[in-house]
Amino acid sequence: MRESGPAQLSDHSGMPKPATRVDSTLSKGLRVLEVLVKSPNGGGVTEIARALGLSKSNAFRLLRSLTVLGYVRSMENKNYCATMKVWQLGQRIIEHLNLPKIAAPQLLELSQKTEATVYLAVRDGLTVIYIDKIESSKPIRSFTPKGGNAPIHCVGTGKALLAEEYGLLREQVRGNLTRYTPITITSIEKLDSDMAATRERGYAVDQGEYRDRIHSFGAAIRLPSGEAIAALGVSEPDVNLGGDREHKICLAVSDAAKTVSKTLAQM
């Protein structure tokens, strides 16, 4: 196999040193996969060759090799698409992530900034499960135990995750909009609007939709691919929310989730 030529780097002494060599064929094959993963309709040989600056024969050989290995399949329209084998690899990586450990610094910082109860949550069907939390030290506070769960459509962390996959989950949620308080969203049209607002803001807001007078705010944690795998959240009784405190909490939650997402991108 051919190897690409090394670039020249410098160490702290200023002396040049060769960069790590990257196998050219492997690199091109991975780039083909990246193109196909991002294309919902797949791509043809000519299209992929043009996108990556390859010859059609080179692109075809790469696609055939990936097909034999099970990462790509040929479609009826002669386009190629990535298979679920790519997704399965990603899922295994996610399963091995220690999210509580990775998010711990931001969870602590969020607790210190807001002085409220903070959560790390993951989606399980149409509920969220709180896999880590830090309790508020205030005498009046909200309480949900670590390991507890809540409906996805009416808490901050749940709504943040629901907004990320709303196109896939909307019909499932439609028949499960249980009312918990007088202001729980039970209309799919109102939920549509709320999800649109959540995506636009970058964080979700629950104004007492699950527990009366308990507000919660959540923001999604994303992989480099953009997939949301968890959410950070803050829960606070309305008596502790005055002035611009709610807005500051929302910004803090959003910033913390972005920081965790950046950490995941560097792993």
C-alpha cells in the first residue's frame, strides 16, 4: 500500500522531525465512509470520486472493499450507502464511555454556579434516567433520586433530548402526553412549538410541567457527529427564581453541556 509523504513538524528544540505517516488507502477509505454517513441518500461512484478528488476507478475499488467488509452496501439505484455496522461500532464506543466521570467537572461547576440541584440524564425510551446528580444545599429544593426517572416530554433534560430526536420520536410521544400538572403540555401542536423553541435556544425549559412549581432546565450533550447522548439539567423551586436568575441558569446549563461535548470530541 502506498503511504502519503510525511509533513515536517518541529519539537521544542526547533529541530524538524517527521510527522507520523498515514496510510493513503486507509485514509481514503475512511473518508469515503465519512461522506456516505453524512448522505441520507447514499452516493454513486462518480459523486464520491468528485467529492474526494479521486479517480472513478479508485473510488470504485474503495467502495468494493468496504462492501466486502460489511461497512457499505450497494442500493437498487446503484448508489452506495453506509451500513448499520458503522453505527454499531459507534454504539460500542458510547457504551464504554464513563459519562458520569467525564461530566463530573461540569456537574460540579454547574452546582457551584447555580446552587441548585443538578443532574446528568440519559434517555431510555420515552423517559429520562438520572445517572448522576449533586443535591442543592438550599432548605427549599427539588428532589429526584439518582437512578430515578421522569417523562421525556415534561422535564428539562427530557425535553432537551426529545428536541434532538423529535422527528423520530414525535409519533411515539403523541399518544403519551400524560398530564402531571395544570401546565403539562398535552397537545402535540403545542409540543411541536416547544420543541422548535428548544432547538432554536439550545436549551429546554420546564416551568412546572412535571411537578407543580418545580422548574427545570436542560441542554443536550453531543458527540462530534452531532448525536445527543445525554443531557445536563438544573432543577429549582419557583420560590428560588427571581429577577434574571432563570436566564442565568439556562445559560450556565447550555455552557456546561457544550463543554462536556467538547471534552468528548477530544477523546
